[in-house]
Amino acid sequence: MPLISLIVLCAATALLTNRFLSPFNLTNILVQSSIMAVIAMGMTFVIVGGGFDLSVGSTAALSGCIASMVMLEAGIAAGVAAGISAGAAVGLANGLVIAFLNVNPFITTLGTMVLVRGVVFLITGGAPVSGESGLPGEFIAFGSERFLGIHYLVWVPAVLLAVLSFVLHATPYGRRVYATGGGREAAYLAGVPVRRVIASTYVWCGALAGVAGVMLAARLQSGQPTAGEFYELTAIAAVVLGGASLQGGEGTLYKSVIGVFIMIVLGNALNLLNVDSYWQRVAVGAVIIAAAAAERLRSHRSQ
Amino acid sequence: MTRPAVSAEGVSKRFGATVALDGVDFDVTFGEIHAVVGENGAGKSTLIRILGGVHRPDRGVVRLDGEECHFASPHDAIAAGIVTIPQDLRLVPALSIAENIALGDLPVRRFGPFAIIDRARMRAEAREVLAQLDFDPDPRASVASLGFAERQLVAIAKALRRRCRVFILDEPTAALEKREIARLFSVLARMKRQGTAVIYISHRLDEVVAIADRCTVLRDGRVAALAHRGAFAVNDLVGAMIGRLAQEAVTAALPASEPLLEAQPDAAATVREVVGLAGLLGSGADRMIRGLFGAGGEPTTVTARGDRRRLASPADAIAVGIGMVPGERALGLIMNQSVRDNILLPNLDALKRIGWLDRDAGDRLVAEVMELVDIRPRRPELKASALSGGNQQKVILAKWLARRVAVLLLDEPTQGIDVAAKVQIHALIRDVVARGGGALIHSSDLGELARLCDRVLAVRQGRIAATLDRPASLDESTLNNAIGG
């Protein structure tokens, strides 16, 4: 179902403007989708487990800035590791509060979203991080060059999709995530350590937001404190468009990625058709509501 | 006074795969107490829900005072004069007696477009209707301050105020003491004299014999018998309720050997033994079961095969070889997942091969165990929510059988299940026990415990109050005598 929507959307856009199918535009779509796809995969873990994470945008910004700052002092590898770890740390904080203190995920991650954004501005002084002569050349190259004809940035979600799909579908841990989201109490009574499982989904989400943040810094050639705004909403919309249930227990990584493509292509189409950027926000918001409503109707009918 | 107040003619109803009622004829006349009895899953609840406007029958007709009626909701039924008093009473404890009685139809004083509650009239009406029940509390007292028996009178008063002519009482005496039951009976006698029709659902067959003018026995969704006062006794009812299945095989008493699990003194599940936990509503027996599984809120210490173990979570209990079938099916299954996923959930570690799950081994295990418990339809990819109640319960059992647990804890394992599935589940429990395991069952169906258990522990207020060995028959009075009052 999501794949069909995507194909229809692409076909419609291609008919409306001949700039859609240009190599430049398609590459653009792929690269933009890559970063969002990584975030959406992390979000899928959380949503399948029955939760919700609004802090991914801020986390991505934090990771990008920390990666850049560390990179300038200690090299690319250290920088990337620091960035991803920062993301995982935010995820862990979210996970502990939500799973062990039982605070509502919406409130918790809303708080984290604001808090982390504040931290980003504090450590960067509000300015982009790129050092006197910019970030290391190889890192910037990663953000713009290709390997075997495909952008490095596009390889990242492709590889992650393969690995994470394996984790989510073929390991006991993955089954336990689905079980926890599908029925927390029943999973608990079947021996699943639900609190640990829920916390772990947030760690995945934070770490992947960290990866996305690093990718974004490579693309933007600097750590931007303002990066990632509204990413969380696009990610959640993508996951819901991909068929995941907000109640938990349903959804796959592959379909979430399709959902990402739908959101990005939609934005791209509106751009190409010269639609005002404010109207684009209206469109994205409307799609989120429509997707969530369609999902509720579907789950009602199947009962 | 012999015209039918309410009647159901040829009523049938099915829910998904389950046929709840199949061509049932039933009627109650004004001034009559008509009892409906039957095993769990026989169709009693469905019948009264149809009469009370909760469900619409698939086939058949409901008549009120001779005229066909179609209730779209319980509200319609109440407006027509049929009220159901459920076991949980549906009162609002935080509100006063008068407010509860008036709820839904509050007396008001109007000032133009505004309306204010007329509290004086509300209290007066409450007093008046409660007087009919010989009950005289302060109407301003909150319902929360009343005991269950008195709350029940408030619920009845509420319906009397609406001038309901047909009362449906669902297990009204389940939570009452002897004295309170006597009071309720005199209230019912009064209502009968005033021409009210009463439909009385109960498991307590001796009460039914005492109070009912007529008694309908339901079995498997059909009317198995209709008897008139004076012409039937408890045994007749039991015979009609069970029918052909009256001769269930009784477990041969194997000598109980070493204890598999011990918690409090006497709460031991031993090898090859089925132990029952019998307790009236609120006895805490269900909490005991959860406690033995590590799901009781606080960690429990048990002795499993001689080793002292601390169970702080169900995962701990499962590691020791205990499985639990919880009192609500929604707690025993992940409803939106497949039968296969549900069965494998506590068995994932056994199927691990260097980090990933062995699909084929999983498929084989699922197929084997689905065959063993006879799950129908035999499709492992079907969502758990699509199965009937009996089959869902079998899936819950299957996941523990796949794990070859040593001790099976069961909380109301056959509640709301059709009789055929019930017999299968009993056989499966006896199988576990015959292979060297033990079972501990909590059930409010004392007949079930009598048929199934080698030993029955009577529970009161969270503690074991008495032990009965090999109860040949078990009913409320034996239990009460054992507990001591």
C-alpha cells in the first residue's frame, strides 16, 4: 500500500513537471531521503515498541555539532564516534525516564527536544561549527562523493536497513520489541523484560538520530545548531505512512523508508511546482493527520 | 397475571466463530421469578444482553408485552422498562445514594432556559423508593460508604424509580452473605407481588430451586430444559446443564511425591497433582496465583524442587519452570500478533542459533504444539484476535506446553469458554500432570474444581484457610464449612 502511493505520487509529479525526473533532482531526493530514512528507522524501533520520540531533530543537531567539534580536535573517527555516542546518550536518558520512571513518552521527549536544543546552542554559542578552515576534507567528501555510482550518504541507510531489518525481524530481541508494543502486560507475563526492551528502543532511536546528525554535518559541511527542526514530525509521519500502528506492535523498517520517500517526494513536488514554503508546512501537517486517521480506520475495520 | 412480560422467540446470535445462542425460546411473565442456569459459555450472558438491549439478535424476535421490539441500545431497553443489574452494579461510588438513584433522570427546577437540580425532591424520591425495599439509609451518604449488599439495593431502587417492570439480575448473590441473601429474597418476593417480572441468573442451584417459579437450563446455546417450581431439584439441573458429558473421567489419585513448588505453607504444587484454589469473590486467590508467578507487585520467595528462589518478575518464574494462564485472555496473548508468534514468545531463547532465530525449528515446534492442543483453525499465521475464546485459551496453554513447564498456574482457565473447549482444556491440564508436572488452578466454578483437582485449598482474604482432600463434590456450603463460616 505505501509503495503504491509512492509510485502514484511520483507518476503524478512527473506528469506535472518535467524537472522531476532530472538526474539532479532525483539525486537530491535520494540524498535528502537518506538522512531522514536513518531517523525514521530509529523512530520505527520506538513506535513498534509502543512509544514515541519527539527529540530526534534536536538530537541530530547535537550529534552533528559535537561530531564537528570533536573532529576538529581529534580526527574524523573520534568525531563520528562522539557524535553517535551523544545521540545514544540522549536516547538512553529518554529510555530510562520513560521505561523506569513511567513518564509519558510524549511529555518526556518533548522535554528532551527542548532541553537538547538548548544544550546545542549553549555549546556552540549559536554559531555553526566548522573551525577556521572548515571540517576535514575527507569528511566533507563523504557528504558529497559517490561510491560505485551511489552517494556515500545513500549507502548509509541502505546498509543500515539490511542490518537493522535483520535485528528487528530475525532475532529474539526483535520479536520481544514487537511483543512489548503489541501488548505490554501480556509480554511481561510471558517473561519479556519490558522495561529494558522499551529503554533499548530509545537508545536505538537516539543513536540513529546521531548517525543522521553526522550525515547532515557532512552534507552541510558544518555542524549547524539549527539543524533538524521538524525532523521528528516528518519521521513520525513517514513511519505512520509506512503502515506502523501508533499503538505499537506493527510496522517494518522497509515500509517506514517508503514513507520517508513519500514525504520527501511530496516536499520536492511542491517545491518544483513553486508552491509557497508555508503551504508546504500546511501540506505536511495535513498528510500527518490524514495518515494517522487512515491508520485508525484501518485498525478499526480489521477488528 | 400470566401474560408474558418479555419473550425471546427463536433467538440466535453468533460472535465471529462462536455460536452463542441457537434458536432459543424464552419468556418471563409479570409476577414471576424465572431463573436461567447453565455452565460458563452456555449462553446466559448473551441472552440477557439481547433482552437488555446490548446486542441485537442475528435471527429471532424479542417481544415486550406481546409487541415486537428492537432495542438499539441499553438505553432503549431501560426506557421500555427492562433493566439489567449486572454483577458489578454500575453505580458511581463517589456520588451519594440519592444521586445514584436519580442518575440519568435528575429532577430539576427550571428557571427559563436554566435548570438546577432539585436536591430535596431527589432525596425524597430516593427515600420513597428505598422504603419499598425496607431499606432506610441517609440518602446523602455516598455509595462508597455502603457494603456490597446495600449497594445492590440502591441499584434495584434506581431501576424501580424508573418504573421498570422487568428486572434482570446477573449472579446477584455471588458476593452476599447468608443474611443478605435472605434480605434480597424477601425484596424479590415483594417485587413479585407487585407484578414485576424477574429474570434471575445464578450458578447457585440450591437458591434457584428455592426461589424460582420456572427455570430454564441453557446448554451450548440452546434450551436444554424448562422446569416448573416443585418439579425439579439440583441434580436435575446439573444433569441438564452437562448432558452427555456428565461422566468425565476422574483422575486416579497417584501418590503425591516431591513438591515442585511451595510458597506459603500448604500452597504446594506437587508432582502429578492438580491442586485447586477455591475462594469466593475477593478472596485474593487470583492475587496468590500472580504472586507465585512473580507478577504480584512484590517479589515472592518460593521453594522450587528444594531450592529457595526469589521471583521478582515473570521472567524469573519462567526460568524456574513455571507458566501461568492469566484470568483475562487479553493478558495471555498479544492479540495483534499471529498464533505462531504468541506460541514462540516465551520460547525464543531455545530457538536461537548464534544470534538469530531458527525459523524451521520454530515452525516445527508451533506445528507440534498446535496439534497437541487441537487449535482450530490450524493456521499458525492467523492473528490471535481472530480465534474463538476457547481456541485463544488453548494457544495460551500451548505456549507453556511448548516450554515443557513443570508447574502450570491457571486463573479461571475455562471462564467464558464453550463446553467442548473446556473439556479439552481439562484433558490438557491432566496431561501435564500425568507427565510429571503439577498444576495449581484458581476457579470460581466449584464443580470444575471438584471434577479436576486432587486437593482443594480454600482461600479467604489472601490466606489458605483450609484443605480439602479429593473433594467428590464441592459447593458453597462445603467450602463455607471448611473455612468455618
